[in-house]
Amino acid sequence: MVEKTDVGRQATAAPSSYAIELKGISKAFGPVQANRDINIAVPRGTIHGIIGENGAGKSTLMSILYGFYKADAGEILINGTPTTIPDSQSAIRAGIGMVFQHFKLVQNFTVLENIVLGAEEGFALNTSLSKARKALADLSHEYELNVDPDAIIEDLSVGHQQRVEILKALYRQAEILILDEPTGVLTPAEADHLFRILASLKAQGKTIILITHKLREIMEATDHVSVMRRGTMVATVKTTDSSPEQLAELMVGRKVLLDVAKGPANPGPVVLSVENLRVQDEQKVERLKGVSFEIRAGEVLGIAGVAGNGQSELLAALGGIQKATGSVTLKGQPLPLSGPGADGRTRREAGMGHIPEDRQLLGLIMDFTAWENSALGYHNAAKYQKNLLLMDNTAIRADTEAKMATFDVRPPIPSLAAKNFSGGNQQKIVVAREIESNPDILLIGQPTRGVDIGAIEFIHKQIIALRDAGKAILLVSVELDEILSLSDRIAVMFDGQLMGFRDPETTNERELGLLMAGVTDTSKPDAGKAA
Amino acid sequence: MDYATLLQILDSTIRLGTPLLLACLAGLYSERSGIFDIGLEGKMLAAAMASGAVAALTGNVWLGLLAGIAASMIFALIHGLASITFRGNQLISGVALNFVASGITVLIAQSLFGQGGRTPPLEGAARFNPITLPFAEQVQGVPVIGPLYYEVISGHPILAYIAFLAVPVTWWLLYRTRFGLRLRAVGENPAAVDTAGISVTGLRYAAVAITGLLCGIAGAYMATALQAGFGREMTAGRGYIALAALIFAKWRPWQALMATMLFGLFQALALRPDVIEGIAGIKIPSAALDALPYVLTVLALAGFVGKATPPRAGGEPYVKER
């Protein structure tokens, strides 16, 4: 049972035991009520999770707490003392540290310079830097937060950059640490390390607020969890009294199937065959180092891996938007990898759909309307032509309306600009466009990045339906859960190479996590190329 | 080419390089903070007119300098207002201010003095006159070094020495102080500065104000030291050459000194076609020398002289994200 507690009222009983209390926080942006009468109380020395779909108001709430926005109404209590937080400086003074989803680091500064920035002592830098160096050594020792103080940020891995963010907060004497989607960019091993760090911070009496959409992390790491939906706090529960299913239902407001229901694959003939695919970047560095695989009709090949290990280059090379060498055949026909014919349009005409990783950059033109976007890449299709000169906009609009209905795009207004849809609905526009074009092979990059849980469920169903219709699917995702639940075969990508193929039925997150880190000896039999 | 000619050329290199150096350092502060400033030219021109006019009216060159700095800073603050407060396009604002400066300086000078848009010739206390450094006369006889000290290093107006002093000061500010750390940070990633609780707007206005100050000195040097009075369009593209030097120097102070002196040398050589003919054996048109800074800058931008990476947040107004 989910026990809905009015934490705001409870708090008055013993105010000093709470690190943070928010009472009746409301915030509107124009007509949009981002936060409505939010009450939350976080006991000191606990890890408190906040979950909710995109646009539920989590980020707004945290921005209010960090002084980015002023609440229209409500009260903030820090350690029982009413506190106003007009700017970030006040938040820092109140002992609040924030680790943003997109790190706020100066890329060409050293670790030390980033830590000192804004917390310098005196005009000359030297004293601040040497003091920070000492403090940093102590902190690294205390919390397993090892980073080289003189390393340049852009040379560090994402996991290390995140540690710098945490160190920044600790150096400023933060007692309350807010982490916004901290594991989105981490390998499973890095994420485990992060949670060990959080546990030791908690043991030292720090209070941690963890904002995430990953239910598993909430279940593993938090003491309490608050669920937000459409700007309101719908429940705060003890994590041990709850279950992922209940939390998902609270988030979405209806029952959600977390596991994708799919029958066994029924692989047909080989659709896409890739041999020794290589890609060099502009600096002549090889990003894809000889990748070979096959995908059959009616199967999903999942490519797992930490972002930046060549997955983007793989999609770009197959999609015809990046020069490559090697050989790729689609239904027996060789595809050009450079020169004429190596472009998205020719690929689409050959029967290859592509849902790109970055929908806002490659999938959509944000200022264009939904109907214009839904014809992108297919604007030469015969059904969209009125005559030799003009396109049939009425047909495109009607087509878009139909797609919007099928894919449940909200709001279903074809004339609305792409930028005015939420992330999930933008993705649905792209997914609808590519799936409805009925491709033989569909390339999918990060299908659910930044997409809320209801839309994730929908997109996953569509992918499986396409597979069951006998299409080949290449799925690239950094979300292991997604790879595991959708794929019929899994390949892990590390440093531009495929680290072998695994069967989702017999592998597990731990083994895939090791492969993602480049460890090949996982003492498991290879599931084989021709599964 | 004999030693005396070399010394003459080096002397005019410093004379001609000084306004470039001041303007280049001016641009460095603004661009390091993330505000591109194509309006160095306009600020220099405004400062040249204001300093020339006030020096002519009062006969006091220091009042002229102050007026020049004030005029330049007004232009800088307008640029700040447009690009920081109102988040406008920095290039458009800079170009617009250049046009305004080009027109308004002639207009004001004409209405004040009625001499076809010029100020009356300045002399005496209305000009920055060359100062002779200590012992310059005495060591003049020492071979090689003596004439170098006397001819090249000594004998420049005080503003030139200020310009050279500004190089180590800028370096120290940029790399050894809290202000410099924040300034560099705000040009690279303003969000990092903002979340550290420092005002992005405040920092950028401070940088733009320093730009105005240095451009003001550069303009005053043009009208009251290099020349004896203001004439229309007298900056003659120096603001753009300074900008080119800034890119060539990759936004670093010591390299800015090197770049501006190199470009100053080209200008000095352009004035002495006989010397070039003597060395190269062929006649090189002075227009070719005038174009050299731009050619070198294009080469620098194209990556032939190492990689020139501008401050990453340059040119983009900072908007807090939700």
C-alpha cells in the first residue's frame, strides 16, 4: 500500500530533525503551473528520491531550492530555519550543493581551478589554490573521490567529471547535496561507485536528494521517495514500503507495464550485413575500428555501451551521414559508404529508416511545424506531390494527423512547431515518421532518451510490433534495461569495436557492464554471431 | 640596411604598434568574458575625437585623455547593454557602433571647430610628448645597446609605456587572480560561473568596461600622441587589425604583444618602401604590406599557425536554463 503522508504538517512536530522542508511551494511560468503547492520534508542524514516524468516539475522545484527561480508562494526551511534563497550564492551559504545533469564545469580549466571558482579567498589565486589542494586531498581520502587536482576537465571521463562536481559542493561545505539524473551518463560500474560515495556521505550525516527517472536506483539507494506528477507532489513514501510498479503507476497516473511483453523472435533471411566498418573522425582518429555483424528480418540487434564508444559513428555511417570504409549490404545490395549515394535520402529509398540519437539536432527542425517535420526525408515520396512543381501540403497534413492519432502524439496539432512539443512527443513524431515509412531495416539511436515513462512504454511496443512484422532493427542505447528488454541479440560496443555477442536470456547487467568497460574475460560462452 | 635604419624601423614599429597593442588588450578582456567586440575601431575613433577636441579646447592633454576614455566607455557600455542585458547579436551591435562612431565624430568635430571634421592641430601641453628615459643621453655612446636604448626604447609618449606595462598586468590579472579566473570561466562556460553564485552579468560588464578604458587610451594615443589632432577616419582600420592580432595571439596577453608588434612592423615597413626594395630586391606595393596582418590572421584561423580556439561561450548571450 502506498501511504500518502502530509509531510509538511508532520514536519512541525520536530522541525530540527529535517534538513529541508518545503511548504506550499508554487511556481508558474505564464499559464503553465510548474509547481503546485509542493510539500516535502527531508530528514537529515537520509537519501531522498524524487521521481516524476519529464515536465512533472522536478527540475523547477530544485531550481527554486538552488536560487535559480523565485517561488510564487511557499516557504523553504533549512534545518528548521525559514530561509529565502534569492540566488545561487545564498543556496551555497545555506549549505546546499547541486550536481546538475549537465555538468557546470569549465572544460579547459584544471580540477582545482573549477573547485575554487566562486569560492576563492582573496584577490590573488595562489593561496586559494593551495588551500583547495589540501582540502581536496582530505575529501578524496574520506569519500573515495579520487581525482587528479591538476588534470584538465576535458581529459577526464564523465564519471570523474561528476566527482569534481561533488567535490565542488563538498568544498563549499554543502550539507545538503542535490543530484539531478546523476547516472544518465555513467557506466554501471561508475554508477555503483557513485552510490557508494553517496552512502558514505550519508554516513557522515549529509542529506542527499536524488532526482532520477530510474526506478531501480530509487529502490536501491533511497530511504524515502517523493513522486511528482504534473506539478504536484502525489505521494511521499518510505522506499522499503513501495515497489517499482507502484511508483511507476503513481508517476504516470495509470498502470504501466515495466517489462516489455514480447514473444520469441522469428528471424528470417539476413537484411543488413556489415563487414569491417571503419570510421575516422576529422582529426584522423579511428572511432570505429572494424565492426562486423548481421541483422536478420524479424530480429532486434541491441548495441549496448557507454556513450562515446563509437555507437554514434556506427549509426551515422550506416545512415549515410558519415564517410566510412568497409562493406555494408542491404538485402544483398551493397550500400555506398562514401561519395555519391552515401546520403540519408538514398538510404531511405533503399528501405532504411533512421531514428537518430539526437532528435533535436538530426531528427527534427525545431522551428518547423509537426507536419513539415513528418515529411522530412520523405518529401520526395510520390504521395506528397501535387504536381511536378508543388508539394501536396494538404496530403502531408492529413498524413500527419493520421500518424499523430496512431502514435498518440499530444497535442495532436499538425501545425504546432516541433519545439513546442515535450521531449516524448517530439520523439513520437520522429518514430511515427520512420516506422510509418515501412522500412526493411530501422536504425534506432537512444529511442527513449529524455522521454517520459508512459511514452517509453509506447515506443517500446512500437519497436516490438515492427520486429514482429518481420523488419530488422538495430537498436543503439546507453540504457541497459532497454537493451536487455528489447533485444534478441546484444552486442556491446567499446572503443570502436564490438566486444562479442550475448543472448539477453543468458546474460546479465553485470556481464554487460564489464564488457562496456572493455573487460572481455567474463567467463561466459559467446552467444555467437548467428543467433 | 644599416643599423641606423633598423633602429628607425624598430622605433616606428613601437610607435605604430602601440595603439594596436592597447586595442588588442582591450579586445582580449571583452572576448575572454564571452562578448565579441568588433567595435574596437569605433571606440578608438570616438576616443580619438573626444580627446583631440577636449585637448584642443582646454589645452590640457590629460583632460583630453579622460574625455577620450569617457567617450570610449560610453560606447562600450552601449555594446554591453545591447549584448549582455538585452542579449542582442554582438556582431550587429559592434558594427552598428562602428558606423555611429564614424559619423558622429565628424559631425561633432565639424560643429565644434568647423574645419572639415578635424580638430585644430595640437601642440605643447595639449599633446603627449615623447619622454626621454633616464640615462638615455648618457648611454647613447655605448655601442649597439646605447643607440637601441636611446632610439627605440626611450623617446615615446607616456601612453606607450602604459601600453607595454598593460601586458604583464593583464597576464597577472588573467592567470593569477580571482578576477582573471572568473573572467576566463565566464567566457568558457557562463553556467559554471552562475551556479558558483557569481553574477555573469556583472563580470561581463566589468570586462566590457575595461575594454572601453583601454580603447579610450588607444584612441587618445592616436589623436594626441601619434598625430597632432583628430582627423576623420583617422583610426584607419586599426581596430580590425587589433582584432586580427587578438585571434593571431589566440587571446593571450604576451602573444598579443608579439602579434601587435609584428603587425606594427608591417605598418612601419609599408612607410619605407625603399628599405624593402633594398632587402628584397623587388618593389613590394605598400598595399600588400597593409594586407599582411589579415593574411596572417586568415592563416592562423585556418590552423596553419597552431589552433586558434576562441573562448567557447563567445558571441552567445547567456540565458539561464530551466
